[in-house]
Amino acid sequence: MQDENKVDEELQEEVEEIEEASVEQPLHDVQESVAEAVQSEPKQEIPKKLEQEVKQVGAPVSGKMEKLKAFIMECKRVLRVTKKPDKQEFTTIVKISAIGMAIIGVIGFLVHFVKELLF
């Protein structure tokens, strides 16, 4: 029994040493590479067109055509950012939606049941 405990302790110490070495070294390497990249990367200039045409997303726009153009531009931006979910993401979304609908259904049933009992 003592031999097993001794072996367990030795294994635990080895695991801790491996974890410490594997966590600290890559983090240090990443920090160094980020610092080098920031120092070596030339600063990019903002085009003058973008500086002059500063608009906030959702800012009020006058005129119906301008509103339509702004809406289309926002739709394009959203479509560029979105991506098709993989199978795991899709199943997670479906499960969460089903749970939400079930909770709302149970609440509705309870409200209806209580109403029938009281009135």
C-alpha cells in the first residue's frame, strides 16, 4: 500500500513538472513573438477617404434612398462577418432553442392551469 502511494506521489510530481514546463515556455515564446511583430510591423496609414467619411453604424440617415443604401451596406457587412455553423454548433443551437421553447410552454401551461383553477 505504501509502495502504491509512493508511486502515485512520484507520478504526481512528474506530471506537475511537465505541466509547469509546458505552460510557461509556450507563453513566453508567444509573448516574445508578439513583441517582435509589433516592433517590426510598419504602421499602416488610414486612407483619406475613410478619414473624411467617418460614419457610425446605425447613425441616423436622412432621405429614403440614403436609408435604403445604409440598410443594404449593413446587411452586406453582417453577411461578410457571419459563417455557416458546423454540425456541433448547429446541434447546440437546436438543443438550446428546444429547451427554451419547452420552458416557455411549461410556463404557459402553468398559467393556463392556474387560471382554470381560480376562475
